[in-house]
Amino acid sequence: MRILIISQHFPPEKSGNASRIFDMSTHLHKLGENVTVLAPHPSFPSGSFKRKWSISESRTVDGVNLVNLFAWQPNSENPCFVDRIAYYLTFPLHTVLWILFNFHKFDVIITSVPPIFTGLGGIPAKLLFKKKWVMDVRDLWINASISLGFLKKGSLFEKMSRAYEQICYSNADVICVTTEELGQDIMRTYKNVAESKIKVTPNGVDTDYFYPVDVPKKNQIIYAGNIGHAQDLEDVILAMKKVNEQFDLKLLIVGNGDIKKHLEKVTVENELTDYVEFPGLLPRKDIPKMLSESLMGVAPLKKLKTLEYAVPTKAYEYMACGIPFVGCGEGEIRKLAKRSGGGIIAENAPGAIADTILYLLKNPAKQAEMGKKGRAFVDKYYSRQQIAANLKFGLESIEVEKQIPIVSDGINYADSQ
């Protein structure tokens, strides 16, 4: 089977979605599939990569055909609205152009969301060239944007975005979602989305890459991931004052994102710089050791109805490395903590978060027990190797029409350098 994956992020970018798409594509390749990934030239976080102006660059990465297409690349750490929209729109528009010239090179297209615009490539692939279309939905971007105050409910932009998403969901053959709740939200919000289309495909974790490293423990807890608006990291930072009244403990916030500067300011203003550190973005290879030497991880989602479907990838990574996690939020993250035995949920308030952390610090046997349960749980249910095998089985169940090879006489974007 020839599979085309469209993703806004791919290594060497260090975002969680970049690593997930890398794992998905390489595991599918190991299972015998011919996989091509379309991604923009690396540019996230903004300003951390040198701009590239070439139309297209192709190379093979661990057996996967990677095609980097030109897209607008913001070069400041906190891009303006126009820069962001240009970044999110130019790439999917370029994928449409690539598909028009190269539709004969794939049988199935997978578009990874968010951002929502990556689905643009699926529309011509499905409607013009009759390809099978899988929407890989990780996030309800519109709902989250409204609840976080970035998008006005009932605005023209929301209506246009909803209409576009309706077209995508109606025409996709399969809609992969991270949790059952996310699938239910899609069916409630959009028309003509049959339940048979919805397939739960968790984020999961590469359990061969993330595992308990045999290193001494340090007096630290860790957050490793995107430092964004959906995470309740400010309350975790403020909780450290109470925690350090009883324990000498540091909080490491590893990563980058839109609210990092704000959180650094909160740390300084509350005189917590001795307790909270921001190491920045680190190579993926360093993360398993850093998690393993930590006492626990934190996965604090804000308590919003629109985030109840979400399970942060970092929670799986903490469990894979044998450490318990302290989470915040409602819905799926609470279910994960209960089912796995590897996590515990605190209320979204500094005092409640501090009390939960202190409970685990005072019960090292409980910490060890939760760490073992979490590792066993992700091994059994959430390894990306198994998730890729399940996805392969699902793709094979889609009736793929045989395509007659057609030689394009236009620009071959996939082969240009």
C-alpha cells in the first residue's frame, strides 16, 4: 500500500506531533508499507531554524520518503497573527499543488490535524482522484480556540472554519481520534458523520524509545512538552512554594511555547526561581533519561469542557519511563489515571496540586507502585508499535481501488531538490 501522510510538523522539529508522525510513518514502513510524508521545511518553534526558500526537498528518513515543501516560515519567537496564518495556510495550499502533479504515487492519504487546514489536501485527493482519505484528528482546534478566548463564537471565521470542517468530515473515509470522547464530540457537532467512520487511535508512546533508564533519582519533578495555553502550568509553578516548605524540590519545565515567557515572569514575580527551571527545548534522545531521574511528571490540563477529550502525550511518556504523573482536568485524563493506576488527578488550584505532589513525596512506595503499573499499562495498550499495526489493519480493510499509473508532464515536486 502506498500511503501519503500530510503533517504540519516532522523532525528535526521537536514538537510532540512531530515525533508522533515520525513514529507512525517509520512503524508503518517497518510493517511493509510504502510511506511518503509531506511536511513544510522545519520552522517550529518559530525563529529556531534558518529559513529555506526552495520549492521542495526530498530525502529518505529511516525508510520513509520525506518531502519538505515550501511554506511561509515565521522568524520571530512570537509571530504576529498574519505570520501565523500565512504559515498555516501556505503549506496546505502547496500540498494541494503537489497532489495535483503526484496523485498517481499514493493510494491512501492521511491528513493530520491540527492545524485544521492540513485537511485541504484530502479534498482533491478524495473528490478528484478517488483516493481513500483518513483524517487523523488529535485536537478540536476550533472548540479549544473559542474556550481559550482566541476565537469569537459565532464569528465569520468560526462559521467558515466549521463549514470547511464539515466538508472534510463528510468526505473522509475514516476519522481517527485520540479518545472516544473526541469522536463523540465530532458526531455531535457535525452532520453526516457516521459512527462507523470513527476509529480510536491514541497518541500512545514508543515504548522502545521511552523506557525506565537506570539512573539515580534527583529531587525534581518534570513537565516535558508544549508550553501552551491549554496547560495549567501557572498553578503548578505557584504550587511549588507550598511543596518547598516541606521538601527541597525543583520543577523542570522542558520545552517551548506561546506562554513560556509569561511563566518565566510568574516565576520571577513570585520569587520561585530557586524552585523552577526552564531548560528550553532539548533533543528527544535526552528526554527518557531526564524523565527516569525525576520523581514524577506533571500533565496539567485546564479545567475546560472543551478539553475533556484530551489526553496529553506526555502522560504516556511519563508512564513509559516508570514514573507516576500528577494531572489536572476532567474527562479522558481522569479516566486514564484511574484505568492505568499510573496517575493521580488534582484539582486546578495551587494548593490542591501541592497537596497531591506532597502526598506522593511522602509515600515513595506508592510512587514506585504507580510507576510500575503505568509502564505495564502503556506496554499493553498504548505502544506506538501496536497502534501502527492496528492502523495498518484498518487501512487494509478500506477497499483501495487500483490506480493506472500516469506520468505527469509537469513539475515533479517530489523529485525536485
